[in-house]
Amino acid sequence: MSKNINNYNLHHIYTYAEYSALMQDYAASGKTTGPESSEMLIHFSKLNASRVKRLNRNSEIYNDIAERIKDIDRQLDFYYITESWCGDAAQILPVVQAIVDEIPTAESSVVLRDDNPELMSDFLTDGGKSIPIIIITEAETGNILGHWGPRPREIQTLVIERKYSDQPEPYETFSARMQEIYRKDKGKMIQQQFTDQLLSVL
């Protein structure tokens, strides 16, 4: 893995606001990010655009998390690797962005997984291109300090169990079950575990 984000030839870098708007535009026009444009991925992109719109409006940093990050004064850049069809990303990125918004010295950017294969290949999970991945970098130098993702531990455990199961649960019901976990948790796992990782690398 490169230790500096500037060593990658990144394509199509968006601000988080630009990417959120792109998701809404794609949903309205029946499109999705990435090279594949199947009915299923377009369907998921529409669902995710709705989720992101709602979570962007409703996600707030928890008081205990705000207390933990209040002394961060280091200039940081966060890079989110994602695609519009990814249900985990739709649940996670607005919640993480609520934390980034509370750090005056931090900014975030979004890059698409399939537009940036070199970057994605350095942040695989169990050999796969799971997203989202949040890369933490030092703004002035571009040095990569660490990363977090693709999911909270509790959900990742279920994903791995299904992956290696002799009789895996059908994706449709499994995905719905994961979304319900996210809904009930209200971003607490995400904020806690992302903050743990962030503070560990500063």
C-alpha cells in the first residue's frame, strides 16, 4: 500500500456535497455509478439516494463522540471510497460526515471504487473490494495515517459468516436484515468505531 494519497492518480474527486447531489441526480434519471448499469444496481442506487438524503438531514454527532474529538486540531483530509449502489455506504457516510463536520481542521472527498482500481486494491477486506472505506490522511503532506471500514464490526461479522456459509442466506433478505440493524442502531456503532480508529492514528 502507498503511504501517501498523492501517489495515486485519483479520478473524479467529489466533495461530499457534490457526491450527495450526484446520487440524487442519478436516482432521478435512472442511473448508477460504476461500469455496470443493471436494473438491480439502479434500484439500489435509488433506495440509497433516499437514505442519504434522509440521513444527511438527520445525522448528528453524539455528545460523547463530540467530547472525544473536540481537541483535534490537526489538518486532516478524509477520502471516502464508495459507489452509489452500496447500501452500507448509504448508511455509513452521512454518519461519518457528521463527525467530520465537527472538526474545523478536516475536509472530506469522495472517490468512486471502480474509477480508482489502484487505490481500491490497496484497501481490500478479506480479499474483496468491500466499501465504503474511509481513508484518513494528513492534509499538508498527504500521508495516509489509517483507514476504517467497510462496516461496523458487528455487521462485518455477519457478512463474513454468510460469505463462508454452506447455505448462505439469500442476498435480498440478508441485505434487508442489515439495513434494519443500521436503522435501529441510529449510527451509534459507526460513530464509536470510526472515532476509535481516528483517535488511534493521530
